[in-house]
Amino acid sequence: MYRILYVALIIDINGKRQPLFFRLRNLRSRKRIIKKDVEKQIRQKYKHWRRLWEIRRNIPLVPLEKPYQKGFVRFFVLRDDIKRSSDSRFFEELLKKLNTEMYSPTRKFLKKNGDADEGFVS
């Protein structure tokens, strides 16, 4: 069995001698108290992080004077030598029907493949 040790100090308060008791903790209880304290600090930090995240998330958007687009746009244009060729009308009509604008955050215009092993495909 464990023995609980108490230590008594005599403190002189306002001319009166007052006994003050406190407990000496064994190693196991000291470790438990330290672990609880660390967990409590982690919970407090998490709550603080959540509060900051909510504040950051609820910041209102500011309209820009001159808007800009993030990323890149890709579309097709006829080259000069093809414009001067005899088939230029055919290619112009073809581009009118097929030409679409594609957007990408990078210059490579890669699509992410569903398989994690293969990575990106163009």
C-alpha cells in the first residue's frame, strides 16, 4: 500500500501561528498530474486555433478596383503560315466549332488522374 505523506508548516499570519498542510505526492501521481496538465494545454491551444480559424473564415471579401484572374487560360489560334494557306477557311471554321478555353492553376494544364500510382496526365 501507498502511504500518503503530509507535511505541516507553521506560518505566522498576523501574529497568529497557523498550521498549513500540504501533501507530498509520489512519483506516479506527479506523472499523472503532469500528463493531465499537458492534455489540458493541448485542448486550450486547439480551442484557440478554432477561434482564430473562425475569425479568418468569416473575414468579408473586399472588392478590388481592378480584378485579376489567378491561373492560366489556354485556347487555340491559327498560325500565320496556315492563315496564308489555301485551307485557311477550313481551319478557321474548325476552330470556331472546337475552340474552348481551358483553365489551369499551372502552365502545364495537367489533369489529375484517378489512380494515385499514375499521377498526372496531360
